[in-house]
Amino acid sequence: MSIAADRAQGPSLMSRLKSLFKPSSGEGRDAGPLPVRDFVNISTAQPSRLMGFDQPLMWVVLALLLTGLVMVYSATIALPDSPRFSNYTPTYFFQRHIISITMGISVAAVVTQIPMSTWEKLAPWLFVASLVLLIIVLIPHVGKVVYGARRWLPLGFMNFQPSELAKLAIVLYASDYMVRKMDVKEHFFRAVTPMAVAVGVVGLLLLAEPDMGAFMVIATIAMAILFLGGVNGKMFTLITAVLLGAFMLMITLSPWRRERIFAYLDPWDEKNALGKAYQLTHSLIAFGRGEIFGEGLGSSVEKLHYLPEAHTDFLLAVIGEELGFIGVAGVVLAFFWVVVRLFNIGRQAIALDRVFSGLVAQGVAVWLGAQGFINMGVNLGVLPTKGLTLPLMSFGGSGILLNCIALAICLRVDMENRQLMRGGRA
């Protein structure tokens, strides 16, 4: 009886369905919505694909860049009062830093479109190019000398620092090397000797500038990638011992490096405080003045020609004086979060059998983490003074540009990870 009733209602039901597809008079093809829309809630519909990149990582990096921009402006606004910078406007460094950040973000946007397979092919050539530039910068009247160090190539619109390119190059080259040498990583000399030679050549060129800080970062990157790539633990311990011995030998044989170490051990001695430990003592005074909440943005006294290079090597001291412990802790936590995030991206890539991409992401994490740690340690008096800037924040076009490129490569690794996990191909 119910079946008969359904059949009796059939024609009217069909006629109602046809009316949904049939355009009303005068409307032509602009008829009402098709029936399928009755089954989709437009307000809750989700995109058909996952977001293509790590947004939290991007926002934290942008926050560090913008914080650095504000603090560079605060640290340099009074520099024209000094005879050395009398020809500069109060906003000179601020404007240059904006240009560096804009350039870095623009180039990073392009880099995210380059597949990791391309970077793997370019890794050896990029390493060779960095060696050539490290040689060129040492040529008299070509490399620019600042405070006795020949580290920059003047390009007109910016002074390029080849050591920054060398950091990215060693990340890519060491990652590619470990992928190519997977079958010999248990054999010490066959696995380690070529990388040791490569790092040694870079180290000799950097020490000729001199730039021991950059050499320490590059050596740390190479060692970390060897360890993460699976080199035997005993071999890694031996490599560490050899490098530590080399650094101690360099310090012992260099009188001015030895003096810097002694000044670091006793910075408040009158001779040291007025000499090699001058920057360190004023940096510690800046942190002491800042206390918990700081003196207020723009209220630093140490930046008024007391603390040299406040906008580059000692930017964290200005942050400590103006924003206090809260500001410094925020910067430290942001760097820690970025490093952990990059390690997670690298671990995910290795889990997807993309060893080169994974080692690159983790190598960049080691780079930013090691350089940030050394810079913070120097500012806080935990480590001897080194000419290293705070990544993403300190003034310096080369550093900002290469940091942005390195992070863009890591974003590309994450994008390809997500594509593979969606069932596609990188």
C-alpha cells in the first residue's frame, strides 16, 4: 500500500525536480541554483587543498625582521651626532635596513618557487662560487676594509659579504655530500676527509680576512650535518676534538685573540675595560640598566656613542636596555621556536625519504641557532667577543638577504613535504 502511494506521488516529485533544472521564463541561463548546492553549506566549505606553506614560521620570522627594524632605528637615530657619521641623516640606517628587508623578502618569494632538486644540482657550483668570492674579497683595492678586516665587496647599492653566502653554500654542499656518500659514512677517511678539506679551505680564506666568527659558524654547520647525516659517533667525537684543538691553537698563536680572551675573563679590570673589553662592559651596563621591563623604547643611553656597533654586533644589548628582560626573553624564545620548527621540517622530510631536503632544513636551523647563540652569548658576556651579527635583526644587507633566502628554501622543503603527504609529488 505504501509502495502504491509512492508511485502515485512519483510524477509530482519528478515534476518538481525538473522544475529546478528548467530556467524560469525571461531568465535564460541565469537560472536559480542547481540542486547540488542544497547539499553544501557554503559558509563551512573548506578549500580543496591544504595550505601550501608554514604560516606560523613565516609570521615569527616577519616579527623578528620588524622588531630588528625598529631596534636598528632606535640604535642609530643618534649616530649623526658622532663625527664619524656626521654626513649621515638620522634615518640613513633605518632606510637602508628597510631596503635590505624588502630585498630579502622579494628574493625569498622567488626562491620558494625553486624545487629542491634544483638546489641539489646547484649545491657544488654554489660552493665553488662562494670560494671564488672569498678569494676576490682578499684582493687589494677590491675588498673593502673596515676596522682592519677585509670582508666586504662594494656593489654600489650594498656591501656584499661573501662569508654569508659561504654559510648557505656549506649547508647545501654538506647536505648534498652526505647524500652522495651514504655508502661510505662508516669509513672515517673516505667519508670525512673531503668535507674536512672543503671546510679547511673555507677556514683559511676566512681567517685571512680575518673572520674567525664566521669560520666557527661554518665549522659548526658542517659538523652538525655530518652528525645528522649518520657519521659514526666515535668519528664525530674525533672531529670535534680536532676542531677544538685547531681553535685553541689559533688563539694561542694570535696575540690579539689571546688578549681578547683574557679581557673576556676579567672585563672589569681597568686596562681591559678601556681596551679589549670596552664593548663587553658597556653591553653589560646596558643589560643592567634595562632590568625587567627596560627603560622604554628609544630611551637607551649606551647607544649614545658609548656602545660601539650597537646596531650590528650588540643590538641585543640595546634591546635589553630599552625592553628589559621581557624583550630579551621574547627574542630568545622566538629564535628557539624557529630553530625547533626548522628541525621538525627537516625530520619530516627525512621521514619522507628526502634526505637532502631534510639535512638542508636542519642545517639552516643549526646556522641560525649557532650564530644567534654566539651573538647572544657575546652580548651577555658568556662568550668572548666575536664579530657576528644577530640573524634577521642586526643591520647588514648581506646577512638579511642570505637569512631570508635560507628560510625560503626551508619553506620550500615544507611545501614539498605537504605536497607529498597529500599524495602528490614534490
